[in-house]
Amino acid sequence: MEGFSIKTSCLVPLVILPILSLARVTTFDQCNQFFLNGLSPTVLTDPSNSDRYQQICQCLLDQNGSPQYFYATLYDTQNKIPIYSAYNLSHINMNRDDRWYVEPQIDGGKFECMGGQNQIPIANRGQKQALNRDYDGSGYDKGHLFPVFHTSTKDAMLATSTLTNAAPQDPTFNRGRWRVHEEELVELAKDCLRAFTVTGVVPGNSHIGDGVRVAKHYWSALCCLKKEGRLSRAFIGPDNNGKVQGLSVKDLETRLSGSDHFNTVFTVFRGGC
């Protein structure tokens, strides 16, 4: 665990969610278990548009029609990309499924959980969220924030396949340096009792399709709970050389708070790790 910083504290008990068919728009009240100490990263606000940033508890329905939650996403309906997804990292090799879903409620649909765009009124489709057609021919990948590689069940894998959990990502970076970074996070987390993880993006200046903003940076932060305390590490990329930089969580928060990023005080773990 070289390069980690460490704080001693009591441990949060492991919670195993039942895995049972994808996400509803709500507050984070139903998915605080994916945040360290139950506290989310900064929830951005826009004084001119109170509905811009949507808090989504990403879920699947079980056989009884009850939602089972897998992670949390803060979604920017103006740029049509997520700001971050927060989850508990747990890896088993999974075969991915490339079906992609949308969140009907964001665009005025009545369907409670994630589904196809046919569950959104035709006139509303794509008004506040990305659609598959925005990526067609764009030259960009659908870059997962919560990646398939960080899941350990089929249902968790399926729950990552939502366009509210993806942003346009350069395919060379996505399949190269960032993929290696996702693998390295698994190695860093393998001895954790629990691995609270937040992955996010910083919007760039270009867009694809109908106003879907391309991410200029991807970032991630890990808080690893161990018997001896809490270990933290953060990453951001690409840098000017197309690489992923390692840094402390505090330094990441300083960068994200800057005028060329979110331009507001931004915290990931609220000083808890």
C-alpha cells in the first residue's frame, strides 16, 4: 500500500446488499451506504436551475418489484453527464453486457426505474440526458464512472450500464491508461475490509451529439478501511502526457475546487479519510 495516507479510526461494518431487474431519481437518502460515514461528496448547485444536478440512487428491481441499490450518482442534466458515481469496490471477473439504459424520470417519464428510451415521451427524449444516438459516430467511448471491472455480481455489472453513469471518453485513454488505473485500484483495494470509491469527471469545452459534454478529466478517490485504520489515495487524468497522476485526496479536492474545474469548495470524503 505504498503511497497511501493513513488515519486511525473505528471501522464501518460490511453491508452486503441483496442482488436481485435500473435506477430511480431521488435524493441520496436511499443510498447513503455507498458514502464514507453516510456523507456524500459535495452536491453541486446551480442558482439559476435548481433541477440541474440530480441525485440518483442507482438500483435494480428484484422479483417482487422492490428496488435494490448498487451505487449513487450525481448527474448534470445541463451537460448530460454525471459529476461522480460513488460505490463500494468489489472485483470478480465479469462478462460485460453492453445494453445501455436511460433514466425515464429525468426526461418526464413515469417509469420508476431505469429502462429504455421508449419509456420517455417522444418529445422529451434527450432533453436532459444523453442517449445512445449522441455517441453514434462521435469517436468517443461511453466511459463508465463505476466500471464493470469494479463489480462482483451480474446485477451490479448490469447496473453500471446506464448513460447516467457514463461520459464521452477518448477511446485511447479509456482503453489504455484509464483501464490500467482501474486494474490498479483493484490491487490497492484487495486487502480492504471495505473500499469506498468515488469516480468523477470534469466537463470540458467540447460536446458530442445533442449537447453531451466531453469530459476533459476523469478522477477517482479511494478510502480503504483496514483493521489498522483508513488508507486513502486519489488519481486524475489525463495529464498533458496522457497519463494518470496519483495524488492525495486533499490535493485532488484542491484541484477540483479550482476555477478551471468546479470553481467551488469540493470535498470527496468530507475529511473522513
